[in-house]
Amino acid sequence: MKRVFAIACVVLLAGCDDKEKNFKNVTDLNLKQPLDAQTFNATSGQNGLQLLSPANSHFCFLTRVTGNFQGGAQSVRLDIDSAAQGGPRWRLVAQAQSPGGVSAQAICVPKFKFATAVNSQTAMAAKPAGKTGVIPSVGCNTSGGELLGGVQGRTIFLSGMAGAFNGDAEATAVVRSKPDTALLKTRACSGAGTTGFAMQYALRPDGGQIRYFSAKGVTTDPKAATFSSAVAVGEEPHWTDDWYELLTPLPPPDLDPGGFAPQLSAPVTLAPVDQAVCGLVAVAGKFRGGAEFAQITQVNGNWVLQTQSQAANSRLLAAARCVLRDQRDPT
């Protein structure tokens, strides 16, 4: 792209240096401005469908799930309504038939809050990455998965969940073992099954590797940039299932085995709010009402991840990743 741009400037006898300098100056100025993320909520019932920001100018990310997930009629999902009046808009939907219902939260930020090597907001797009579901016939060892291709220059986050989440054997997650390979995985133990949804975000129109914020600094390895949180109520505070490889090492729940008090995990600091944007990439556990949740919130200028549960004999866990606003390669 830079070579094409340079040739075009020579042909038109235009000032290439000035154009590139102005683009860099505007980009740097945008990065110095606060993120100003907008927060939206949807709760099953009268507020079960919320139209969010325009999809052509904004990115939205799923940041909270909670409620009584007891079957396929219970679901939360962030997607894009391409037929919305005035143009495509992000949409947050929560549906339930179970008592207590379900809820979800999303944040939306303008695309110009990101910096890329290519000056083109129209090339920065989002689209559904896929869905996968599973209904086990016998036992708890049945899992479903879908290979999510075309991830160069893109990052993938969870965009929804549905089904019966009766314990830590019920899970959905975006597994990124390599920068160019992604899987959307689900697992279920209950007969009602589970479903997971994912959304793909093109943050690098140049096809470069996505830059993430990790506990050790900037990285292009999504697995190294995975943060996790877990709680347990009346259960042994250990996790032995190899399927949760992307979540290790898990933080030990603040609970002695046999206790039944409601548990809220300690905040897991993810990234500075004005440097990165965070979203959920994995959710698992027993969801029996509004006291069970996985969420990303702002605390003292940082994004933090927390989980909570008060359901008896339960474990609940979540994982998150954060993409840097500045997606330009270091020079």
C-alpha cells in the first residue's frame, strides 16, 4: 500500500511527504484523546433488543454476560443488523424463557480511535466469525468446534452464548494457539447443550499481525495476551480439564472447599482504558441468575476482569483479551 501511495504521489506531482506527515500527526493526536467508550445493556423482556452504534463507523465488543442459562431458549448475542434504518447498526440481543432472565453488556468505540498503517476506516470492518453448538448424548466428553479462517489482520472475540450452563463442563471459547489460527469451541455436559458465537474484527487492513496488550507488554501472540478469572462455591478450587488450556494458569479461587458463601473474584487488571479495548474470549460455568456473571469494567483508569457466583456447588470462569488502539508496527 505504501508503494502504491508513493507512485500515485509522483504521478500527480503531489506532496507525498506532507500527506504522510499529516496522516501521522492526525493519527497521533487521535491516540492521545480519551477512548470514550459507550456502554450498552440488554436484558431479556422489554429491553431485550438494543440498537447500538453504526457498524460503518464503530466497533462493539461483548463485555458482560449474566443470568439464568437453563436451555436453548436462553441466549445473549452481539451482532450487526444490516437492515437497520439509516444503515447497518450493531445490535445487542438478550432472550430468555427461564425465571430471572439473562442480560448482556457491550461497549462501542469509534474506528478512528484506532491507528493503523493504512488510512482507511472503510477497510476496518467486523463480521460474524461463526457459531458452534453441541448437545451431548452420553457423558460430558462431547465438544464441538469450528475453524475460523482468514484471521490475518483480524482479531476474534466471543459475541454470544446460549444454552444450559450448568457447570464448568459447559463452556464456549475462542481458542488462539497461533496468530493465524483460531477455533471457536463449545463443550456441554447437560442434555440441553450449549452454543457459542464469535465476531471477527479487521483491525489491520494491511494484513499485519494484531498487536495485543499482555501482562508483559505488547505482543502479537493472542494466547500470551489471555487473562483469566475464576470463582468456586462449595467446590474443590482446582481445574483439571485439559480443554481449558487457553485459560491456564488459572487464578486460585478465594474459597476453602466446602464453603457456600457468594464469591466475587479479585479484579484482574487487563490494560489501561485509553491504550486498549478489551472483550470476552471464553465463558464457562454454572449460570443460575443475576448473581452469576463474567464482566469487563473500568476501574481507576484500567479495564478489569471479574467473575462472581453464588450458585451452590458451582465454578465459573472467564477469559479476556485486549487489542491495542495503536496497531501500527514499531518503526
